[in-house]
Amino acid sequence: MPSRLVIPFKQHGGEASKPQVKAGDHVLKGQLIGMPEGYISGAIHAPTSGTITAIDEQPVAHPSELPDLCATLIPDGKDEWIQLEPVDYREHTSEVLQQKLRMAGVVGLGGATFPSDIKLRTGKYKINTLILNGAECEPYITCDDLLMREHAPEILRGAEILRHVLDAGEVLIGIEDNKPEAIEAMRQEIAELGFDFDVVAVPTIYPGGGVKQLIKVMTGLEVPSGKLPNEIGVQCFNVATSRTIFRALELGEPLLSRIVTITGNVRHPGNYDALIGSPIDELIAGVEKLPDTNGYIMGGPMMGIRLPSVEVPLVKATNCIIAISDKLFPPAPPALPCIRCTRCVEVCPVELQPQDLYWFSKAKEFGKAQTFSLFDCIECGACSYVCPSHIPLVQYFRFAKSEIRVRALEKQNADKARERHEFREYRIEREKKEKAERLAAKEKAALAAKEKAALVAQEGAAASTTEPPAPTSTEAALPKE
Amino acid sequence: MLSALLVMAGVAIVLGAILGFSAIKFRVEGNPLVDKIDAILPQTQCGQCGFPGCKPYATSIAGGESEINKCPPGGEEGIQKLAELLGVEPIPFGGDTEIKPKAVALIDEDNCIGCTLCIQACPVDAIVGAAKQMHTIVESECTGCELCVAPCPVDCISMPPIEEKITNWKWKYPVYSLARVN
């Protein structure tokens, strides 16, 4: 049990969750501390019982190295659970189960942490094939391999829930062929549970664990550019996500821990079950780093991010922590100019033209980069890896992508500002007109009253009380629009 | 010969009628060039160009009466885009133009006296409040034009630049060392 847990309120794709506790509160294991906000969001829970000591900005694992809002929890060591509420998935509609998963904080554990409840909303598309992704994202990572060997029943029962909810025809489980033990364990368990699932051994080629790549290898179907897998009748879940879904529904347990591979330059590399929010330094202390360690990567060697410090917490996305040294990961040699050898084209899993995208990104010709399908790039890093000139291609692509996104947002804001400005001008104009009309009506009314008064005075009668007054100014001033 | 002439004349009349009809039927309202220029301008409505808003400036550029370097919020990139659209050479900003980082107005709510002067000055209705009540900025709508700063009689409006946070952070242009080839 770590000495303290630092739990970020944003550990998932979409919007950050909203804090539900304040400093000084005592929380129980599994208690909701972050309420999902917005369509794409996830809940955050206390991973153990204890006292919340602070809700403030703490360093987190993010390429920007900027801090983010986190809750700090000091465990009381009792590990006291809240009342769990399991549900029977057969008795509820898909919407109820989606809400349950959303409130259990279930997100994709392959690394992208996309909220799982959204993936169950298939809309108008019929899901024919459900794929369980048992192919590791990157070299070095073995957490899914271990999970399949040790927890095959829970993974498979989770898959059965998913099959039921999505009403999928077939269930395929893709496992890389370098994990024979996992394949064997899953096959055995399928036979024992009597499920009609197929385990498929897929070739171990990076980035074979990418969703679109795995779907292509397993079904032969290609997910079109800019579309989601469910639009071609396929939905894909990571094996760890499947297990979490099983636990969230059948046991009522929210997502509180995950299996993480701690490897690289350490004495006892392996897979560990760690609570969300565990400080990385305490995890590293448990595996003994070797003396020449000079940094840590969260995620795999290809797509992972260099940690700003080891004080950052483990989050739902942390599938791997690699201790690095100059011997294990030699620093990149200085870059040379691009010689247009097109080796990057040969390795690109999405069949892009990285060398062209590189030129466009470098020259900040974002429009052209977009027409060359920049947004289909999965940032796998294969192009940077093979580049004989050692150009950090992916960095350029990330830069271009985020610039394009910012520009789109600015454009949207500008359009909104234009609309508001135009409406304001219209309103001012309208108010002016109304005022003029009101004034004219008032003058007219005053004139009419005067005439009437004169008439009344002439007649000298008491009829003036029964005479209706001239139309009031508000009635006359009603706008015509 | 005559029949050929007649056919040609007939065709000309028919086509002329179609053209004339479409000129009326599919007439484009307003000047499309003004809209294109207006789309490039950042819509801060700040008036730094000397016009009361972005649209009047766009109209002036389209009429050839203004230079394209009068919009500091649009930055160098705005000038580039305008030059590209209009087919002219980009020109740099004048010497005294100050390009500030993006900012959002902030009212010091303890000192606000509720005079509504800033509300009247705001070009995009991004300030809420009423007479003798505290005012506040609707941050998401503020364009950072600074038009509310000057009218405030108690100087309680400041323009803090937008801080870089994890939510608005973006990837930087890659910087790395190049190898020297001897």
C-alpha cells in the first residue's frame, strides 16, 4: 500500500470529471470522488479508504509537463469498501449498463482511455464482430499477456457481457503469436465456459495492437479514413477493459487498480497490480532501479512519454513504466536532412507518405498536410524509428495536428464573435428604432390628449371621465418585427 | 446561309435569356470579397484598425482604401493570408504596432461599482451585470479587444494574458540539433 495516492481528475479521453470531495473528507474504497461531466467523460473513485488531504494542481504524466487538478489521498490502511451494487447484465437495457459503466469509471485500458460506455452506443450501426484486443500495444509491454494467463475467466465473461449488449454475431480474440501461453490459457477457458469464441493468433508486428491495424489483420476489413470501427460493424475492446467491465457489472467494483509492466533498467522487471494514483517513485523503489538509470518512460518505447519527475501518479492509461539508461535507449543522434529515401513510406501502417507530411509540417503548410491525410496518422513512431537521417517525424506530425486543431477552434470562436457582434449591432439599431417609435407615439398621444382636453373644455361637460384615454405609449411602441 | 444566321441568332437569344434570368435569380447578396476578407480577420472587433469592427475594415480593404497591415490581433499570419487572397505582396506592420499575447478581460469584482459603462463598450456582449450590480466577464465569449478597459471609471478591468494550461497546451515546433556534415 503506497504512503499516498495522487488521483488526477482527468484520466480519460474527453472532459475532466468534477471533484465531489473536499480536503479533509474521509472516503471509503470505491467512493466516487470525481463526477463525469459532459458526453465523453469518466468517473474517478477513491482507490482505497483514507483521508483526502488536498485538491490542487499536482505534476502529472503529460507531454507538456504542466500540472493538473488532482486529489491527494492518505490511506488509512483499513481498505474499507463502500457498499457494492452488482447488476445482472441480462436484466437491464444497454442504456442502464452504459450509465453503470460510466459511473464505474470504466475506460479503455489499452492506453487511449476512451470511455467504454460510449463504445457501447452503437447508434444505427449493427455490430457483427466483437474483437478482443490481446495484442500488446508496443514492445516491452506484457501486462495484457499476464492478464490473459491469470484472469482468462474474467476476461471471457466480460466479453460475453459485451457480446450480449452489442448483440454481436461473432467474438474474435486477437493475440500475438509470441504469447503461446496466453493463447493456450484463453482457449482452455473458452472450452471450459462453453463459449463460442475464436482465438486468433496474429503476427507480432508493431503496431499490430492498434485498433484499425488489428481489425484489418483479423477481419480483412479496413476502417475508412475519418470513420470509427462501429461504422463497418466491428467493435474492439482491450482484454483488460473486458475484465474491468465484468468486475464493474457482476461485482459492482469501479476501476481502482490496473496491471502495469515495470521494466527496463531495473533489477526485478515484471507486472504489478497497482492502485490508480500510486506515485511512480514508490513503484520503482519496489523493483530496484539499476545505478545508471537516467529517466523513465510512461507507456511503450515507441509512443510513451518521458516523465518529468518520478513523483507523478500512475493513471488508468499507464500500461508500462520503463526505466531507461543510455545503454538501453541511446540518445538519438543529431538529425540529418531528409534524403527522400521513402523508408518511412514502407513502414507506415496507415500507408501515408510521411516524407511529404514532414515537408508540409515543417513548412507549416497545414492545409496540404490535411489533404495528405495527416489525421489518419496514429503516431506509432515507426517512421521516426527507421529514418536513416534520424528526423523526429512524429514530433512534426504532432505539432501540425495540434496547430490545425487550435486553428479550427479559433475559427469557431471568431465565427461566434462575429455572430454576437452582428446581433449586437442589430439590437442597437432595433432599440434606436423602437425608441424613435415610442417617442413619436408619445407625441401623438400628447397631441390627441390636448385636442381632446380642448374639446372637453369647450363642451364643459363631465363626460371626460367616461372617455377612454388615448392608446398608451407601450402599446403603440410594440415592435413590428 | 439565312437559316444558319437564324439558328445562330436564335441560340444567342436563348442563351442570353438564360444568362439574364440567372443573373437575377442567383444574384449574390453583398460583396463576396468582403465576406472572404472578413473570414480571415480574427473578429476581435477591437477597432485597432481604425474601423468600428472587423466587417467595416474588410469592406475598406475590398474597396482598396486600406492597407492589409492594420490588424494586430490577426498577426503576421493574418497579413500573409490576406496577401494570398488578394494577390498582393505582404507588408510588415508599422513600427509602433504592438502585438500582445492573447488575453481575456478580468473585472476586479470587489472594486466594480456597477456603472454599466463596460457593458455598453463590449462589442460582443461578453459582460453581464446591471446598474449598481457587480459586473462579470463571460470568459468564453471575450475576444480580448480591450474596449472595456478605457471606459471603466474605477480602473477595475485588467487584461491578464491567457495562461498555458494542460487543457489548452499544444505541441511545439520540434527543436533538435542538426549534424554538421564536413
